[in-house]
Amino acid sequence: MTMTRRKFLSASAALAVAPALGADAWGAPLPREADIVVIGAGAAGIAAARRIKAANRRVIVVEATGQIGGRCLTDTATFDVPFDRGARWMHNADTSPMVKLARGAGLDVYPAPPGQKIRVGRRNARAGEIEYFLAALVRANRAIDDASRGKVDVSCASALPKDLGDWAGTAEFMLGANATGKDLKDISAIDRARALERNNAPIACRQGLGTLIAKLGEQIPLALSTPASRIAWSGRDVTVETPAGRIAARAAIITVSSNVLTAGNIKFTPDIPKRHLDAAAKLSLGSYDHITLQLPGNPLGLARDEIIIEQSNSTRTALLFADIGSSSMCSIDVAGSFGRDLAAQGEPAMVAFAVEWLTKLFGSDAVAAVRKSSATRWNAAPFALGAMSSAAPGSQPSRKILTEPIGCMFLAGEATHETLWGTVDGAWESGERAAEAALRRIGALRDPEPAAAPARAPKQRRRVAE
Ligand SMILES: Cc1cc2nc3c(=O)[nH]c(=O)nc-3n(C[C@H](O)[C@H](O)[C@H](O)COP(=O)(O)OP(=O)(O)OC[C@H]3O[C@@H](n4cnc5c(N)ncnc54)[C@H](O)[C@@H]3O)c2cc1C
């Protein structure tokens, strides 16, 4: 039986479940000065830079890698269709600025196709089984929600009903590893419950999300392959050191991931406050990777962009995204503690798992002819060091702490968003927000007028005068 995506996702409330386009490296010498310097050309950095440019202030983005996009990276070389090595889905089509910008840029955005299936061994789950699973997801979500209203912030795992039966493992995978990159025992119930606000109709970009971010960064002054190595800061100004030279600015926006920030690859003079570093450590990145196989001739017999999960009682499981864009490409996504351990063993081990897993679900003939394979390893990518942030139990307030200014520096990036954390949309919004704060700091934007005070009761005055 095929269930509708809306039904499936609204039950699980899961996150859903190119190289740079025209991004020239800085041809001219790096500018010595800017009004605001942005560290990182991912979604947050590009959103911030566009906002600053729109305010007619001088901005420069320094990016450590050779392309725009960060954790949105479209590979157009390995397979015959563009393939997102990082984020694949945007959310909230009606309100997302990115979806509107993608349409405006002439890119093709489309809603995730409606159907997905669950395998129980070699067969598809029956209608009754799916109903039971959906009910289990709803109950699990409700339990996490209830726990989030308690006095103490507990782990999502401790909140789960104990009677989910054969579907407990699958529910844990969908709500934990697949949605956030971490197992439920490592995630704060409050953080997870707040994340439920996002809507559940994901949108993809046919040309790839990496392509989209690169396109949105086309008019932005940026220096690729230019890692910031040290930032000297005060309440008045900031100097960013890179191998290509120093840039002095009146403010900086730092969009590197929480793991990159805590790894200490960027030195700060003086050190950034322990309060911020501790907060970033509590918002560490989970693990999420795509193992991609080219399987010519649709041997799995699946529809375009179909999503398959399995009934599983262990963390050794995955999500299949089949026949991507009608190509022969299938992505097997691994995540959480299992995904982390697997990725640490290297690409051959990841591909071997993907083949073994598909064989278990579809038989050995189905995977007899893998033409090409590729696997991402985001935990080992030095300028990302993981996939997406989630708060450890007890640590949800850390997100707000990260948004507190540090002198004239402002942190942005998905980890700083209180409800859209872990998403491209959240990263984008956080970049815009940090840009506004930085513009205000340098006097390029006025603080919003305070709301008019309510008229005083004349009675009181008269009484004083009497
Ligand atoms: C496999 C995978 C699948 C995902 N799926 C989805 C999904 O379907 N939907 C979704 O919404 N989200 C998804 N995400 C999460 C999403 O990709 C991120 O939330 C988002 O892209 C983060 O953007 P950002 O700008 O905050 O950070 P980043 O994209 O990490 O940008 C930070 C930038 O800083 C640069 N940088 C680091 N150090 C330095 C330095 N020293 N100097 C200069 N630059 C530096 C980095 O190279 C990077 O470009 C996924 C992530 C992964 C890895």
C-alpha cells in the first residue's frame, strides 16, 4: 500500500522526510575594508550579504571552500542529473523567501511527490500496518510534546510511549536520526517540540539547492578558498585575518556551523565568551549522509522520487529516495549514531551497507548492476564537521544565547534559529536577522520605533497635583 506523503509526514512531523554556479573566486585583491564582513557562504552567509548589499553597505563574504553553498552542495558531475550532496528539501512553501527567490531566479521548484512506502522485509506494509505505524508516530509526537511542557527538559527517548511494539524502532528513526541526525536519546524534548512548527510539505529544486544558493550569491562580493583564521574584535570594530590578507570592518557576521565554532579553527582575540562556546557545544551537529547508487533500468520498480523506509527494530536502518528526478540514481540516507559509525568506516563500507540493505528489502537481483556509487561524509568535511544541529536534553535555551551579540560580532546559521533549526530555511532567516542586527549596530538601520505608550490616566496626575 502507498500512503500519502502528507499523511505520513504530518504524523511524523519529520524534516522530511555544483559546484558553484558562476561563483568566481575573488579576482581582485581582497579588499582591506568593508562595513560588514561575513564569514561563510552557506545559506545564512548569502542571505546576510544580500541584506547588507540591499542596504547599500559594503560587504565581503569570505568562504573557506571553493564554492558557495556550505551544507547545500549540488553535484552536477558524478551522475546524469544534479544531485544534492547536502540539503535537499525546503519547507513552508507559502512563506519561505527561498522558494520565492528560486522561482524568481528561474529555477524549477516542485513539491515532494505524494507517495511513500514502508517495507516489512521483502513486501510492502499492509494498510492495517501503516495505520498502526501512523498512529504510533502521532502518539510518540504527542508524548514528546507533553514532555516538553514539564519542569525539566528531558530527552525525547525518555518521553516515548513504551508500547509502540514492532514500530518503535521505525518511529525512533523517523523522529530522531532521519529528522535531526541524532538518536532520540540525544535530543531535547523542548527543542524537538518547538521544531514541529515547520510545515510538512517539502519543496525541492530540480537544479539542486546548492545551485540555488550559488545563484542567489552571484552578485555578492565574495572570496572563495579564503578561510578566516583569526578574528580580532572589540565593541567598535573587527579585523578578519585570512591567507589572502586582512579585512577591517565595523561588524562581522559569523555563520560557521556550531561544530566548526567549537573546534577552534578560527582563533578569536580576545577569546569569544565561554557562554557562547558552551551554547554551541550543546547544539552540536548530528550525522546525516547520502549514499548514492546508480541502478540503471529501475530494478527496484519504484516511482520517480519515491521514498521508502522499513520496519526496523534497530538503528541499522536507512531511508531510500528512489529514481531521483526520473534518473537511475537512488539515494540511501543514513543518520544518527549508526550513520556516524558507518561513515567513519569510509565510503566502501557505506556503499556495502547500502547494497546489503537494498538486497534485504528488494532481493539481490535488484542491486546486481550498480553502475556508479558515491557517498557523502559530512562529519569529515573540515568546514562543516557534521550535518545539522540539535539541542542536547536541557539545552534548548542555548539557541537564544547564540544570538546574543559579541562586541560587534553576530553569530548566524541554522543553529541560531529557535524553530527552524537544522534547516536551510532557518539558516536563511538567521542570516537576514543577523544582517539587520549588524546594520543597526553600524547605524545603517534605525531601531524600530517603540510602540506608543498607552495614554496615561489623567486621574492619577490630578491626584498628584492636588
Ligand atoms: C546530508 C544533509 C542533508 C540535509 N538535508 C536537509 C534538508 O533536506 N532540508 C533542510 O532544510 N536542511 C537539510 N540539511 C541541513 C542544512 O543543510 C543546513 O541546516 C544549512 O544548509 C546550514 O546553512 P548555514 O548557512 O547555517 O551553514 P553552512 O551551510 O555550514 O555554512 C557555513 C559556511 O561557512 C564556511 N566556513 C567554515 N569555516 C570557515 C572559515 N574558517 N572561514 C570562512 N568560511 C568558513 C563553510 O565552508 C560554509 O560554507 C541537511 C544537511 C546535510 C549535511
